[in-house]
Amino acid sequence: MEPKDSDIIAPRQTGNTFLTALQASFAYQFQADTLWIALGTSIGSMLVITLFFSLLRPLNTTVYAPKIKHADKKHAPPPIGKGLFAWFSPLITTHEDQLLEKVGMDAVIFLRFTKMCRNIFLVLSIVGCGILIPVHIFESSNYPTGSPTERAFATMTPQYVLEGTPMWSHVVCTWVFDITIVFFLWRNYRAVARLKTLYFESSDYRVSLHSRTVWLEDIPQLARSGPGLTGVLESVKGTARKPQAVIARKVKDLPELIEQHSQSVRKLESILAKYLKNPEKLPASRPMLRPSKNDRKASQGRQIDAIDYLTDRIIGLKIKINGVRAEVDDQNNSNREAMPYGFATYESVEEAHTVAYAARKHRVEGVSIKLAPKPNDLIWDNLALGKGSRKAKRFMNNIWVALLTVVWIVPNAMIAVFLTRLSNLSAVWPAFAATFDSNPTTWAAVQAVAAPGLTSLVYLLLPIVFRRLQIRAGDMTKTSREHHVMHRLYAFFVFNNLIVFSTVSGIWSFVTLVIGSRNGNESVWDAINTGDLPSKIMVALCTVSPFWVTWLLQRNLGAAVDLAQVINLTWVWFARTFMNPTPRQTIEWTAPPSFDYASYYNYFLFYSTISLCYATIQPIVLPVTFLYFVIDCWLKKYLLLYVFITKTESGGQFWNVLFNRVLFATFLANCIAALVIKAAFGSWTMLGCMVPLPILLIVFKIYCSKSFEDQCKYYIPGSIKKDPEAFSNIDMKLSPNTTLGVRFGNPALYKPLIVPMVHESAEHLLANLYRGRLDSNSASTTANSDIAMGHMSSVEPGKPVPSAKAGGMFRFVPEANLDFAFYKNDPAFSGEYGGGGELYDRAQTPVSSAVRGRGLDSRSNSPAPTFVIGRKHSPYKDGVYDSDFAFNVGGRGLYNHSNDSESDGRLLAEVQSVGVADETGREDYFQDGASEYGQLGLDRWRTGGSGYVGVPGVEDEERPLAYDAYRPANGAS
């Protein structure tokens, strides 16, 4: 049967409707009340939220001023009163030099950049609104129809300027804009150089080990030794005293094992928190799970008891981790493979910086020499990559980022076409049209939420995606990774949200017009000239400009939400109310959150780029952006001073990246200004006057690099420091036992493993949870012995056996101690939530015996939580963290490693060797046919929720249980 004409026409009509919707969706239709609604809701909501914050702030310092509670005396922010607006005063009186000591260099650079943007847009607002708006209004003709507000906004743009002469105002303003931006960049670059001098001369910097250490990369095979590194450095720049050099060693699969261990601990904590939520009424059945892929063969794919399995897995991983650590640390092991990177520490900051400065522009024998970052800044897994591997990874990462950026054009268009206007969806989807027409109010609410909600969710996930990609790209420091994340986010936002969104309507109109002209038998060139692409793009930019004005107005609301910590409060409330948080999660929620510099810098750069690009099109965008930065200067200063911490301090290395992006945004704005001049009948003379502007930006970039860049990177004696002896008493002398190998060794070799944390209210239930796993020699205490509970003496009732006093597997936390204040110096928390511990007087200094005995500042001492069964005590002895809360094997803690130099061979000297039979005659833990984690006894994990399979209980003593390796010998005294 032949198709009917209607069957052919209908799809064509649907396709035409879709193309029309595609073009119209990006051609933003401005409504007269949109601006006033956006202004009212933004300012009004911001004031309400700020008042809400002012009321709650004195009542909840854990959320709104955690750094007052946790920071030591030196890094604590200024005291703040309880009054409603008492938080204004310290923001006014705390100056930049004070902030450098309180919040660090990265935070100071962030606040300076915010102030610079505020000042730039203040000047640009005066010039742009004072010159361009009057010119556009008085020189416009053929006024559009509509309300007075719509006509006013339309005539503020050059869309209706039909003569070229007025466009000289654009040329003049563009020059003024560029000169203003260049002036403020130069002024702030000079100030950043001064701040870097203060940073280099600060006591925090000079006592840190990394300030005197250089990092050597791509070391050839013959130079991979301490003397080899010293020889390379001596060929660069001779120093009075030779540095102490250490070559890195291969750590095998330690990082993966430690990550699996941490995941298993957190999983066990989560299961126990859920299972023991109501201690008086436990669930009828025990939690079950499928084991990891490494253990599924032994379990034959069955679900097994989660608690027993994870406990055994944690134990097996600990044994294997410490076995690998001992093997790597063994000086006599021929398999200790040297890696292509190492570190060398000098006795003074000046010596290290002088050597790095001398090697800054060239490689020495193929070796790259640079100043070492802080140890917690290094991405250790990527340090072993060679130059070729890094280039290949970067290339593939760029491919993936480019694909993601381009592919997002289609979803972005679909969101703009259909979610922002559901009427478009009903036009191309008849089945949806009936529902849409019958429930207009409901779908209007969906339309108001769907597009912004989905877009916001995507932009929350983007930084995570880009960070994962950058880790695979081979970045060797977290700082460089964050720089690249910011760069990728900025490129993504500018391309998709600015260029595509703003110009696609004009480009689509141009393409359709050219195609139509070609159908009329015009030549390609004539069709392109008829299309007049510059005019189409200018009209599209002018049409969409009100959207960006209202969008920027609404950003003020986001700044207030950050101040009030609305998202954080909402999430914590939801998790506490509807989920089963573990003690570790509860503690982490009370820790100062880390500041996401990459995301915030991206937002600031994107807002600035929008404003600069639309400065000559819709000048009203300039005061709107100025208003945003005025508000954020104050709010972000409070957040950085009292709430957020810098997780990885880079010493202000973001500045160069910001400097380059602002210059790029200025160049892009110049290109758009030239396009507008050409589209609005401007002359070639006008365009010729615009040509020197890019040259000016390039010359300015070269000048700043030569004048300030080295000063911002290196501490050069004589040219910077006024008094060469001013800090000579701070520089620490090297000794044979210095901790270079530990501090700049892979933390997988020495970092303490985390221990499962359980709420104290569930302490009495763990005996029943681990029933059946009994100590063969103690009938009276068998219920507790399986989890290394305190063995009770039969001679002195209520007293523990001396050999069992050292503790057990779990850390029990009372309700009163579920606060970061009790754990801020604990390595399990301080590294992640304390910027390496520096905020709490735990700076990156050598942990030699002299330093180890030093007590902490009295202000930063922590209260004493309860950790282990049978022993309630503080984790700190004489102000120093005590790692003896963990498993104890043969009287020595598995986590209590020496912090001596790798060259001493004592890094893991205290670790018990793997598989050594104890005095009871137990055999080697690892046997033939065991799983990756040893013979964990998978056949005895419960598969039905209770009991053991094949284990009759106490009578079966032929095969040792996994816990036996961690118990002291029976009867030990």
C-alpha cells in the first residue's frame, strides 16, 4: 500500500517544529518582569539567609566557626562576639598580612583575586554604563515593540544602532577596559610577589622539611642512589654542605592493599552501625554479603556473613600489608627496586632554592630538578611514570576531555529545547501533549525545577569527573591536578555555556539562510554574504544578554547559601535522621571542611568572562558582576577565616593560572567587541585600531613573567631577604637519623592503618556478634577472646591478664566524644581534615626523636576518647599521638612504626614477620592454596545468618582461627 501524503508530511512537520524549537530555545525571550523578579528574589533571599546565618552562628560554632574550636593559638582566627552582626568586625580589622599566618597563602591569593575582580568591575561599570549605554540609547532607531522595560533593555544594546560612527565608543571603551585590566593585574602580581616573600620568610615555611628539599625526576638508572643524586646536584650548583639524598623504592602493591583495607574497615563500620542501631532489639538475621572477587572462588559465589568475612579480610590485609612493608624496608633484599625519582634535603632554605633556581631552565643529565612540594601534595602512584608514559596519558586525557566537551552539546541543547520549555516537547510528542494540556500548573512547576536542577547536578559532578580524569592523566601533585581541573572546567563552561548557548541561535539562522539562498541558485560566496554571519551572531548575543543579567543576579543567592552552609546542614540532618552514620562519619562531619579552590576559581573566572564578553553588548552586566564580587569578598573572607581549611597548601601557585585565564578572557572579549563593531556597520579603520590590543596583552604577559615569576617561585638570597641571618636559627641541622626517607617516602610504607570504630553503646554486644570464635584456653572468657577483648584473670576477678592489656581490634567511641576535637591530631583524621596537621600545630617538620618528644600547644590538646575493649585512655601521651590502640602482636603494635630514615633500615623494624609460628605451635598463616589474603577460612563463614559451617565450636582446635595470629600466647604473663 502506498503511503498517504499525510504520512509523509507529518514527520516533516515534526522535524521542522523541532528545528524551530532548537533555534528559538537559545533565542532567549525576555519578559519585562524577569529582571525585577531575579533582582528581588536574589537580594531578598540573600538577606534572609544572611540573617538566618547571623542568628544561628553564635549557637552552632561547630558548623559556623569550627576553626576557632580546633586551630592552635597561632592559626586560630580572631575572637568573635555573640552579637547578631559581631562577625562584621573581625572581617574589617583582619588585614592581609595577618591572614597569611591564619589561613595560608592559597586562601590569601583567593581573597586577593576576589578583591581584584571587584575593583576591575567597579571601574568597568563606571566607564561602560557611563559611555556605552547613553550612546546605544540615543543612537538607536526602529525601536522594538513591547513594554518600556523590554524596550529599555533592547536599546541598551547595539542591536538597533544602524550607523557606524557611534561604534567609535566601543573602540575607546575596549581600550579603556584592557588598560584597566592590565593595570590591576600588574598591581596584584607585584603584591603577590611581596606576599610570597613574606611566605618564604614565615616560620611555618622555614621549619618545614619541604622548604629545604629538592625533587628530582626522570633519574637515569646509573644515578639511582644517594651518591648518584648528590653528584647530579653538585654538577648544578655547588653548596658548602652536601645534601642528604634518598632514592625512592618500589612499593609493589601496597597502595592497592591499603585502599582495600580502608574500604573494608569503612564497610564493616557501616554494617555494624546499621546492625547495632538499636542495641536492645537487634535484627533477627545477621547481615550478609557476597565477598570480593579475590575471595569468591573459596566462597563458591554464596552470600556469607558480612561481619565475620570483613573482620577476617581486615586481618588478612593487615598481615599482608606489613609483610610487604617489611620486605620493601629490608636493606638486604635484592628486589628493592629503585625508582626514577628521589629527594635531597639541604641544611638551609637558601641552598635548596638556589639549586632549584639554577636548574629551572634545563635538565641535568636528563634529570629534572625542582623544589619539592609538601609530602601530602604528591600523588605517589604517578611519580614512577616516565616522560613517555606521562605524555601518552596526557594526550589520552585531552582526547577524553574534548569528547566530553563536544558530546555535552547535544544534552545541553536538549535541556535548552525541551526542559526549559515543555511546550516544545509537547509539540513533537503527541502522547505527552495531552498530559501537558490537562495539567498545565503541575508541568509548569516541573519546568521551573527540572532544567536548573539537572544542570546544577551536572555541574556538581563535573569537578569529580575531571579530577578522576586528571589522576589518570599522570599529574604528579594534587596542586597540578587542581590547576588542570580548573582549566578543564573553565574551558567546558566557556565553550558550552557561553559560546554555544549564546551564539547557536545566530549560527543556526545563518546556516538556514545560506541553505535557502543556495536553493535559489545563488553561489556559495553570495549565499554567505547574504547570510551576514557577524550580524546574526550580534543579534543572537543581544537577544540572549538579558538572560545572563538575570543569571548573574541569581549567583548572589549561591554566595549566601555557602555562608549559611545550607547544603552541609541539610545533608548532615538527612544522614543523621534517615541513615545509620558510623562514628567515623559523625566525627568527619564535625571537622572543618576543605575549600574547593578549583570549582570556586572556575565560577569566578566564568562570571568574569561573561561580564567582559557582554561589556560592550549589554553594559548593565558590569554593575551586576561588581555587586556579586562585593558581596563575595566579605562572605568568602569569613568562610576562609572561620570555616574552611586548605587541604593541600600550594603556596599560592594558583596565581599564574588565574593570571593567564584573565588575559584569555580579555582577548575573547576583544574578539567579540570587534565582531560587534563589524556587524554594526563599523569601519575597517575601527577594526584596525583594535589590532594592537592582543599584542599589548602578549607583551604584558612576557613582562610580568620576566619581572615577577622567579620571585614568586624561589627564595633568592640577597635579592629578596633583607637580613641573611634573620632566620638562621630556624634552619634545622641534618643528622644521619633525619627523617627524609619517611617524610618523602611513599606514605604506604609508614602511614598507620585505620582501625574500625564502633559506638560505645554497642560494646557489650560484640561478644555475642563474635560467638563461637573462642580462645581454647579460657572457658570463662571465651565469649570475648575472639576479638582480642581483655582476657580476665582467674586469680584476681575483674582484672585483665597482663598480656592482654594492650588492647584490641576496635576503637569504642562514647557519644560525648563524637567530635573532631578529640581526633584532630590523629593521623587517621588530621591528614584529610587538617591540611596535613599544620592547622593543629602538626607542621611538616622532621619527626626526629627531639621533635617526637615535644608536647603540643596547650591550646590544641585533645580530650581523651575511649578506644579499645578493656582499656579506656587518651590516644595522646605527653601531647603526642599514641598508635598503640591497634592490634598488638607479641606485645608490639602493628601500627607503631619507627619514623627513622630509610637508610637506617628501621622504617618497619618493629613489624612482626609474616607467618611465624608462635610459642603455641601455630603454623604459618599463609599456606598453599590460600586466597590472596591468606587462608582466611572461608568455609567457616556463616551462610545462613548464624553459626559456623564445619566448626563445632570450642572443641575443634586442629585448625587455628584467623584471630589467633593476633592473640598473645595463652598463659603469657
